Amino acid sequence: MRHAALNDMADALLAASLIALLALVTITDLRARVIPDWALIAAVAIATPLCILADAAALPERLLSAMGAGGFLLAAVLIRPDGMGLGDVKLVAVLGLYLGVAVFEALLVALLAGSIGGAALLVRHGLAARTRTIPFAPFLTVGVLVALAS
């Protein structure tokens, strides 16, 4: 019985730290177009032991999801370096640790939402919108919330 309570507490703390991370990176990305490394390092330091306490058997899946999601965005950055920053790549990898395979659903929703946002800018500003930067962390936050709700 005590073990189940510890798992539930670890899950609750994991969810709370994820929400705190998303709030922080969304605000900093909107304000300064940057995702702070210190926040991502702190999130990994918090999430890793909580993931082990919540469900140690799922840790390999979470790590593979982190590498897969981060690798996917890294490939996009390498193909078109001016399209996305490495902060987004690192954030998606951290989200993979938190979400496991659900990170791919979150990433799909974020990419769709970001595409809609980009299209709206094109409609409003014409081709001049192509030179504007769009913070991606808010779209990732939307994707994570959708993935958590489903």
C-alpha cells in the first residue's frame, strides 16, 4: 500500500513540475525568444528520479521517446537552421522524458498549431511574415495539454 502512495505522489509531483516548466518556457519564449538551459537542466534533474519513483519500468521508454522526439526536431534544425532553435530541440527531448510516447502526439499537435499560426501571419502580413520569428514553446505547451487530456 505504501508503494502505491509513493507512486501517486511521484506522479503528482511529475505533473506539477511539467506544468511549471511549460509555464516558464512559454513566458520566456514569448518575451525573449529563448528557452533557458537552466530550466531544462532543472526539469531533467527533477523528472528523472520522479519517473523512477512513479514507474521505473517505464524509464527506458521515456528515454527513447526523449531521444526520438529530440532527434526528430534536431534533424529539422540541421536541414533548415534558421527555422527553429536548439532550445526547442532540447525542450522536446525533456518533454519526451516527462510524457514517454505521448510526446509524439504533443509534437504533432504543436506542429499543426504552429503551422496554423504561421499561416495566419502570412494572411495578415503577406510574404513579409516569412522573416518573422515565431516562438514554438507556446505551441508545444498546447500540444502537451492536448496529449495529457487524451
